[in-house]
Amino acid sequence: MSDVLAGYGLVKKYGPTTALAGAEVAVRAGELLAIMGPSGSGKSTLLHVLAGVIRPDDGRVMLGEERIDRLGENRLSALRRDRFGFVFQSGQLLPELPAEENVALPLMLSGMRRRDAVARARRWFGPLGLDGLERRRPGQLSGGQAQRVAIARALVVEPDVVFADEPTGALDQATGEEVIRLLTTVSRSLGSALVMVTHDAGVAAHCDRIVQVRDGHIVDEWHPAAAAARNGATR
Ligand code: ADP
């Protein structure tokens, strides 16, 4: 299968700190990739460079056949809006908007009429276990519910790639497990690739492949399902 997203020779420095030191990673279409590694190793920077949020000092980022790290800000933000979805540690929903309008927002920003966008957004509430919560504001949702709304918002545009930075970091174990199960299931059903930073091996195990980052490089990678099969584990 072809690569949907790839970074080559990525370098990013902050003053004397080297966050990325020539990192290389390629994500296949529809692949679920977890990025793990110690704190400060460059995971978040790598995710944000791949997502076109941070520009690398050197190297290049390819979205399919298109080089995106040198695009102008307008083109880059249109591309982030239309082809990427984002899930952060805690939802970052707009507090004054009902859940369904938070989900509809990326569609409206892409020019869809409000009524159509909200209708499309509502279809996500059932599959994500959010039936009946469409009109709630984020402050009236539990942490797990808010994170599922954030997943709906990330996936409503049917993105090529979903980026998730510690998406379960603010949730308890059971709620985090449920959120990650939904995020990976829905990404798979849409055929969206997932690039997810996590420090939780249990969360990463839901992905197809795990890469290990250290000192701004990828130093190892493995396939959790294959590793589990080798160890005789049942999943
Ligand atoms: P991780 O996600 O693995 O914890 P980061 O990518 O956040 O690592 O950071 C990698 C290194 O770059 C760290 O040393 C961090 O302190 C530094 N860094 C990240 N962002 C900035 C920034 N905006 N300004 C200065 N230093 C930064």
C-alpha cells in the first residue's frame, strides 16, 4: 500500500535543544501508527511537523505526492482543515457551542451550509455512544464524552490522517480504553490513517505499528499484533 504521509530527514531545533535530529517515518494509507518514547524525546514535535503545524528546519514532509512543508500558510491551513483531523489530550471543544455544532465546525469551515453540516455531524453521535447528547455544551459532558465528541469532530471530514497527541492522557484507565477503542475502530472503518503519540503501551497496542523515538530519532519499531502472537498472547 502507498504512503499517505512521510517525513524524511526531519530536523527541528529550539535554540540549543535539538527536538528532531533527522527523523524519518512513513505512514501507509489507513495505517494506525503509535509514537512512543521518553518525555522530551521529540514525539510531539514529530507529530506537529508531520501535521504541518510546525515547520521543520530541514527535511521534508510528503502528503501523498505533495510536498507540504514549504507550502504557504493559507494552503497549509486549508489542507489541515480538509485532509487532517486532530484529537488533543483534552478535547479543546468550544465551550459555548453545543456538541453537535462543535462536530459540525470543520465542515462549516470548509464551506458546508450549517444545516447540512449539523445533519452530517449528528450521524456520528450514535456510533460513538453519544445519543441524546447532541445539544449539550462541553461543560455538561464527562471527560470521556467530551473526548468522543472530539473524535467525531476529527473524523467528520473523513480525513486522510488523524493526529492524536496523548488522547487518553486526561482520562482514567477504563474511560481511556473505551475512547481508544472507538478512535481506532472508527479510523479503521473510514480508512483514515492514525498518527498517535502516547506513553501508554496498552493504548499503543491498538495500533498496527509502534515507533520508538529517542533523542529526535526513530530508534525502533514493531508490530504489536505480531509481537503478541509471538508471545502466545491472546487479544
Ligand atoms: P516529547 O513529546 O517526546 O515529550 P517534545 O517534542 O515535546 O518531546 O520536545 C522535544 C524537545 O524539544 C524537548 O527538549 C523540549 O523541551 C523541546 N521543545 C519542544 N517544544 C519547544 C518549544 N516550543 N520551545 C523550546 N523548546 C521546545
